Amino acid sequence: MAQATFHFPRGFLWGTATSSHQVEGDNKNNNWWAWEQESGRIAEGHTSGLACDWWAGRWQEDFDRAVETGQNAHRLSIEWSRIQPAPDRWDEHALDNYHQMLRGLKERGLTPIVTLHHFTDPFWLEEQGGWENEAVAALFEAYVRRVVETLKEYVSIWCTINEPNVVATAGYLMGWFPPGKQDLNAAIQVMTNQVRAHSAAYHAIHEIQSEARVGLVVNYRGFDPLRTWFPPDRLAARYVSRLYNDFFPRAALDGKLVFLTKRITIPQAIGTQDFLGINYYTQELIGFAPRAPKEIFLRRSFPENVDLSPSGVIANIPKGFLKALHWGLQYKVPIIVTENGVEDAADELRPRYIAEHIHQMWRAVNAYYPVEGYFHWSLIDNFEWHQGWTQRFGLWELDPETQIRSKRPSADLYAAICKQNGLSSDMLAEFAPIILEKIFPD
């Protein structure tokens, strides 16, 4: 067995990612809380409830866990519905609570990355039409200004909108997220308004904090044709990738919004990303399915003989991660891996998933890709949106009833990686021996 270590550059960011609604608990004033109360919306009728009880202060012990395992950064989000519980009211107590969280990160030596919108909207905004309403861009800008003015002391890296492609797809095409629509025209309107909101936020943040770095976070999902010999499959995979992966970072590059049937130019969006946040979990095969209108005429599947997560929603395809990082080069800005992980309550797949993906990221960094950091999803099990508590992504297991945390073996593997700023053969021999020779061949 070859003994070696794949080292990362000095100053590389190693952390975990969380989002407000998924960890804070009792977040009752947004569209997701209302969605959870409707029958059939969430797997097994789950609700977020106390989540990880961060709003009551348990973020302190979880931040300590991050530090103890060698992490030097953390990505979290701010809950708009807490900051602005009504159109004409700001909640200073909520702002102070986030101020304490961010100070807590800084005091622990953790670099904060803050996401300003992570799926949830104030209920009052939903009542006004949410992201379909053109007024949302100005409303979002006002909220962003209030947050950045208050928290800029502790934050200089801001993500405007997390996975706008998922918001549009899951909320307005597939109906999985609120408002539960399946309306292409509504999705187009939402995507357009998201670009306007991101642009307004970008310029507002730089006006307030000139040294800030501001970017979008995109969920990149590799799409390959199911049958490479079949032109409709190749065409379907190409167009899905353009709409899902390329749309938002391209808009932030050159201001061009490219839909299947029309194009829009938003000049104020040009050059509005100082870095690109990439969330990568898996890739899939796309086939043209003319008899499946409810699936947008697409047949989706995974390659044969790949490791699947317990619920079958994530395939362990590490080379797809390298493909995602290579894709990000075209936007000519630094890259931060803002999410990467796998749901795995038994922690059987996760060790090799982590090791294989970080190995692929090292290959990118070694080829001088401008990757600056990696944030594993997630620090602790949390409420996973329409899948409720059925999916467990945490390095720490959580019992949502008792709030007891239990460390999984993967937490120790990730700690070793963070502390050594690299991936070594000794780590794999201890935590993932099944892939040792694959990554460190003789």
C-alpha cells in the first residue's frame, strides 16, 4: 500500500453548512411552517418542530463540536421571517440573536459564510405572491440592507440566494415545495425575479461593505444522456443542464437569462458574483419521455452498479463532483463548495463518499482550479424539507425528540481531514479501507 497525503493549500476553508429553518426550531412565521401543517406535504407527516433547537441557544454546543473536529469555517443562513415578521416591522431581538451566533463563530475561530435566503419566505411575502411578484426584488433588497448593516462586523462573505434553481423547480414545476405549483410560466417569472433580487442585493451589499465578497449558490447536478446514441436523450440532457445548472451563474456573469423559448437581458446583473457557490450531491441520466408530462417529459435514473444512499435519492458518483468543479471554471471567479454530502443514518456509505469526493476536489485544486473551501452538509441531522426527518445528513446524529446528539464515525474522518488540511492513506485505512487501494494504489 502506498502511504501518502493529498495536501490542500494553506488557508483552505473546511466547514459544515446549515440553514436557519432546518436547525433553529419553532420557526412559525414562514411559508414552510405553514406547508408542514398541510396533510401529505412532508414525508411521514413530519414537522420541523424544535429542529436542532438553535434559536434557544444550542448552536453554542454545536459550534463547539465544529471546532473540536478541526473545522475553521461555518456556513449558516439568516431567516427573513424572523428579521422582518411583518412588512412594516423589524425584529431587533432576532437581529441580536444572529449577532450573538456570528460573534460565537468568530470567538471560536470559525470564518462565517452567511446565506441571506435559504428556501424560506415570510408568510406575509407569500400572501403577496412571493417570488412571482415583481416587487420581491425591492423587498429582498430592503431586508438584505438591514441584515448587512447590522452584521457586517462579523461577516464579509455573503451568499444572496441558496439554490434558486431548486426553488424554481421544486416550488413551481414539480410542486414539492411551497407554493406547490406546476406552472412553467410561473417558474420563468420566479427565475427572472430571483435574478433581479440577487442583483439588487449584490449592489446593496457592496455599497454598505466595499470589501465584501458576494455570490450565488447553485445546486449543480450532472445530467448525462440515458442513451448516448439517441439524439432526443442528448438534446434533453443538454437543455436540462442549461436551464438547471447554467441559468443563474450565466445571468450573474453577462446579464442574459436564457429560457427555451425566449431571452431576457438584465444589465444590472452583469458581473454580480465575486465567487460561485457550488452544491454538489450527485448526477443522473436523462432520457426523453414523451408520455410523461407530469415528469416534464423526462425519464431520470442513475447508472447501474453505483452506490445509492438509503432512500435511493443520491448516487455516489465522485467524478461528477470533478465535472461540477470543471463546469464552474467558465464563470471565471473563485469557487467555494458550499454543500456536499449524503444521507446515511447508518454511516456506512458516508465515509467513502466523503473521502472519494474530497479526493476529486484535491485533483481539481492540484490542477489549479480556484477552489477556496469545502462545506460538508451537514454538521448535525436536521429537518430535510419535504423529506422531513427521514433523511439523515449529519456528522452528528440527532434525536429530535430528546435533542440528544451522537457522533458518527464520519465526524472523526472529517476531523482528521480538517486538522491535517489533507486526505491521507492512514485516514482511509482507518475509516474507509474498502477504497484505500482505489485512491492510494501501490
